[in-house]
Amino acid sequence: MDIIAGGLANLTGILFLALAAITVAKAFQIAGTLSEIKELLADIKRNTNSDAPATAQFASTESAENLLRAVSAELDHPVPDAIEHNAKR
């Protein structure tokens, strides 16, 4: 029985060390991937036109609906009627 207990203790130790090594390797892999993402984002930031507007701003819901209708008319898609946002249920 002492031989089996000793073998299991050695196996547990080896598995623990292997798990620790895999964890460290995975951490380095994640760090490398994050570095690549950081470089790509910096490259994208350098190559983007800073004069372009970030988002479209609409003065009202009506102007957004008109834009949607114009685009849908070009694509031959039906547009549902306007939804009343303050309608009582």
C-alpha cells in the first residue's frame, strides 16, 4: 500500500507542476495576443481620418425616419408606419 500511496503522491505532484506550467504558458500567450491587438488598434488609430464624424446625429426622430424611408425606397423594402412612443397601453 505504501508503494501505491507514494506513486499517487508523485503523480499528483507531476500533474500539479504540469498544470502550473500550462497556466504560465497560457498567460504568456494571452499577453502576446493583447500586445498584437494593442498594436493593431494603434495602427487603425493612426490610419483613420480624424475629420470624419464619429456618429450620425439627428435633430429629431422624424429626420431619422425620413432617412430610413429614403434608404428603404432605394432598396424596395417596405417601411412600417411610425411607432407612437408615448402611446398608452
